[in-house]
Amino acid sequence: MENVEWTLSSSHEGFRCALQYLFTEDENSLFTGSATWYPNERWGFNLYGRYEFETSQVEEIGVWLQHNWDCIAMRLTVGIEPGYTNDAGVKEDDDWSISITGWLTDFVPNSILEEDNR
């Protein structure tokens, strides 16, 4: 068996949670998690993260905030890939990302659909 993937997801009245564990033959394993909350039809919040077991390292942590108008939606995403010391002993700095995405609500981009189909 080369790859094993376990996924658990649940949703309840505006709240959605997803956990995923990936394991490969070379003993590399990864855990991802995401929690999304829509308190109403206009606003959405998400917290996500990824942890790699081989190096015992948090690979990424992020959040997004989304607002929906009648025909337009906007999402602000902020994420960080924490710094680490590589195998050669060189310290890598934190890598921050910030993005603003907008779309027409009747034409949701595929990248948004993969994260959340609202």
C-alpha cells in the first residue's frame, strides 16, 4: 500500500469541521484540520492548519474571513508557514501570506469550491 488517507468531516447548522490524516509508504505523515463557521448568510470564518509528523513541524496555520453581498463575495485570507531550521542547520524565516479574493456568487471559482462550497 503506497498511500493511506483518512478523512472525517461533519457539519451542523452553519458549522463545518474537517480532519484529514495522510500516510505514505516512506513513513511521511501529515495531519490537516479545518473549522468553518457561518453565523449567518453574510459572514463566514475559517481556521485551518497542517502538521507534518516526520519533522514534528507545523507547516501552515491560517484564517479567512468572508463577506457575501447579493451578487458579490469577498474573502480575506491570512496564513503563516512558521520558520524552521533545515537539515543543513540554516534557519528559515516565517513565510506570511495575505490575499483578497472576490467573485460573483453565481460563478464561484473552483479554488473556492474546493475549500468551501457556500
